[in-house]
Amino acid sequence: MLEPTPSTANRHTAPATAAVPASAVVPTARRPFTAAFRALVALAALTGIVLDSVDSDDLGRLFSYFTIQSNILVAVTFAWAAQRAWTARPALSPRITGAALLFISITGLVFHFVLSNDSSGFSMTSERTPLESIANQLLHTVTPLAAALDWLLLTAPGGFLLRHAWQWLAYPLLYLPFALVRGALLDPGTEGRYPYPFLDVDLHGYEGIAVNAVVFGLAFYGLALVLVLLDRIRPHLRGPRNRISPLGSGPLK
């Protein structure tokens, strides 16, 4: 007796089933620890901003600082990421999380190695009130370190692409004309006319500012490239079975 021939329908449905993405078969699990940590990072950034705002007599000047703006981006990004982790939704795009990481890393590194360094030539050391001191540590130390820990411990490697490095520079580059135009519109001698000493036209002139912009721009691009490289070579600390892409779209290739 002849064996029955497999139906045409069966021959065509098998490959289609095999092509279904892993994320469509295995649902993304809730990540309560990750959600809680990211919520705390967002809260730290928000607390630092609020404390600085309470102690400031010029909110326009305060919100012109790259420090405040980058921490606002961290607060928004990490709150968003926390919500997605809590509700078992796929992680945010590495393009977004990498941008937040780069910007807050710039904030921390420039503060500790340039603005707080008397030998840098661009120091901004001054007496601070207790509220300013707390806000200063939250915005320049706590959030950069927490963002780095989140990237290293709670995200899958390999999400950052080479093209992200120059795309992330759009905001720092746009910050330059913002700071210069704002300063040009304020009266000479206005306190905080230029947010940082290396952008102070009165001290360095526009030629000096152009040189500083090139030096800092190259340094920021180098930092972005380092993040991309480290993201590719760092180990996955959760183990092989959890090697899902940062977007939750299947195994990392």
C-alpha cells in the first residue's frame, strides 16, 4: 500500500513557521529589578534638577547648562526605559540609550577633569550651598555612573553601531551655536552670559572658541567611538540563553 503523499499545504507552511522571529514566539519577560534601577536613575536626575532649580535665582541661566539638559534627557530616557521593562515591552533602541549614555558621560567627564580641575585652564570652582553640593553630586557623579552601570549590567552588548557615533554628536554640536547666540543676546557683564569658560567669547574670542570647539568635538567623537567599541567586545553578563538583541528581536548575530 502506498504511503500518503504530504499535502502541498504542509510543504508550504513549514518554512513559514521557521521564519517567525524569536520575539514573536517567546514573549518578552517583565524585568522588575531593571525597571526599579532605571526608575531610581531617573529620580536621581530629576532630584538634582529640582534642587538646583530651588537654589537658583536665574532659571534661564540654569537650564542653559549642558549638565541640566543632559540630565533631563537621562530622566526622560530612563523613566521611559523603566516603564518598558516593567510592562515586559522590548527595550528602547540603542540609538536612544546610547545617546543618553554619551551625553551624561560628557557631563561627568568634563566636570571632573575640566571644570573641577584647576590646572585645566577652564575651572569653575566656587563656593556652593548645601543644596547645590547635593545637586552637584547627583548631576555630575551619580547619574553618569548609574547610566554606565545600567549599560554594562542590564543591557545586551552589540547594540551600538558605528554610524551612531557621529549621529549622537548632533546635540553637542547644536549646543555650541545655542550657547554662543544666547551669550550674544545678553548684555556684556551678565553673570553666566556664557555657560562654560571654554565657550566664553569675552575671554577667548571667536577664534579661540572655534579651536576649543574642534578639540572638544574630536574628544566627544572619540568617546562615542570608544563606547561603540566597548559595546561590541564587552561580555554578556546574563549568560548565553539571555543573549537577545537590545530591541528584543531575536538572538544577537
